[in-house]
Amino acid sequence: MGTSIAVKMSKRLPVTLNDILKAQSRIKNHTHTTPVFTNCTFDQKYCRNFYFKGENLQKTGSFKARGALNAVTVLQEGGNPVPGVVTHSSGNHGQALAWAAKMRGLKCAVICPNNSPAVKLEAIQGYGAEIVMCEPTPTSRQQTCDQVSKDKGYHFIPPYDHNDVIAGQGTIALEFLEQVPELDAILVPTSGGGMVAGIAIAAKSIKPDIKVFIVEPQGKDVERCLTAGERLWPNPPRFLNTIADGIRLQQLGHVTWPIILELVEKQVFSQTNEEIMQGMKFCFERMKLVIEAASGAGIAAAMSDRMRNMDDSIQNVGVILCGGNTDIDHLPWYSS
Ligand SMILES: Cc1ncc(COP(=O)(O)O)c(C=O)c1O
């Protein structure tokens, strides 16, 4: 059964377990094997075993370092001279690409919306990348990025819709299943879907019965699209009004969508700002970990009625604490 699913996937999907294993060997000497945290109070209250994967402690403060470094390394393996790399990002992918480019001796430009958190902009500059500001819309981001790419000859490394980025993010699941082989399900905070696509390919190749769930900010409406089997979102893509700035894009990507449709559960965890804040607060107070709101969304999903009502086959639940880049002068419970 396991083998047949793995073979079926590798024929149809653009990224395979083998791509993810190669990504792991490319990046593993430069990224952290992030720790897994448990919390007895949480387990007792929410009646399952929860395992929190600390990607907030990853290089650059988020899992994005994995995909960015894999993509930049593959680009250089191509043998042609690479003048530089460019991307658009609300922060974490920008920070990760800036770091990866520096590691590989490449120039880097990052297109950032003019409302990006200061902490993320400072970090991007700290890694030596040039910041180019744009309007806070997905369309303005892409147009500015295309222009910089054309003017400077830099290669565009997208935040999620890119096979090497997806493969890099998939290394989270290789590591997680080695650390906690008994996982029955993984909750993944999702924006464009690079992380959940990579995790689903790796996890379901290794353990076909595992369930991978999307966690979204309320309003993203992924469940309706997955159930219909269609991308029903409005065009052009837009940002949601959420405190979880890392996951505010409404639409899943074009590369990530078919992977997600095939491998990810149709039931989606949709969390409000208030719930995300409760998740963050629990983590700060009880687990003593600094996380950003996107990670809080994952914890909120673990606390939700939807999780409470899951059947008993799901005993061991992984939660990705996807990032820790939060502006401590503007924590959401002080500014809302
Ligand atoms: C902290 C954090 N979590 C989750 C995500 C979602 O990643 P993806 O776009 O691969 O779904 C992002 C994306 O920027 C992020 O920064």
C-alpha cells in the first residue's frame, strides 16, 4: 500500500521524495535540525499528544531558510554565472533568500510591501540584501520584482511556487518523522502553500496514512476550494486582513495547488485573530518560546473544536511553529 502510493505520487507530481532527500543533503550542514517541544498541560487539556516543531529557531527565524538555500544552491549547480537573485516577500522568504544569497556569495534584492514589520526589514538588510519597496498588494509586488529582475538580470526565486523551494520546505517532514515517527497528523500554517506541499509529499511518501492539514487565517476559504476541486478564489490574488502577516495571502499557488489537492486533507483549520492570539500567548507563557502569529495559528488549530472532534485514529499531532520573527514592540494583544 505504502509503496504504491509513493510510486503514484512520483509519477504525477512535480516534486518527489527523492528531490526532498537531495534538498536535505544540500542544506543540512547550513540549517538547524530544529527541536521538537512537548507540553503536558497542553496535552491534558486538549486530550492528544502534541509535538511542536520549532522552526521559529531555524536560521533566519523561520522554515523559509530551507527552501531558499536549496533553490539558490540548485541555481549555482546549473553551471551558468548567476548575477544575483530577487524575490518579493512580506519578510520571511526575503530574509531567508538574503541569508542564502550571502552564504553563496550572490547579490540579492528583496521587494517588500511598504507595511512590512520593521523587524523583518532590518533583518533583510542585515544579511546584506537591497530592499525595494512596493505597494502592499500581490500585483504590485510581482510587477516590481519583474522590473528589478529585468534591470539587474537577477534570477527570480518565488516564495512558494517553485519546485526547489517546495523540496527544501519538505525537509521539515523528513526531520520531523525521524524525531517523532508515531505522528498521525501534521498541522501546517499556510499561505501560498510551499511548506504544506513539501511536507505532504515527504510525509505521505514515508507514511502514507499520515494526515496533513492546512491551517489558515479566517477568510482564506481553502476548504471550499479543496472540496470543489477548483481554485475558486478571486483574481488578482489579495491579502487577508489578519494579524498573521506570514500567512496573509488568500490564494494557494499554481504549482502548489495540484499537490495540495491530491495530498492534503479537505478539512481545513480556519482561525480567527482572537484564536491566533490565544495560541501565541500560550506559547509565550507556557512554552517560553518567541513565535510569530503564523505559528500561533498552528497552536490555535491544535486548541480548536475541530481538533477536539477529530476521531481517535489521530493521537499524535505535529504542529509546525513555522516562524519566530515578531515585532515585540507591536505584539498583537497590545495593538488590537
Ligand atoms: C512564518 C510563516 N509561516 C508560514 C508561511 C506559509 O508558507 P507558504 O507560503 O509556503 O504556505 C509563511 C510564508 O511566508 C511564513 O512566513
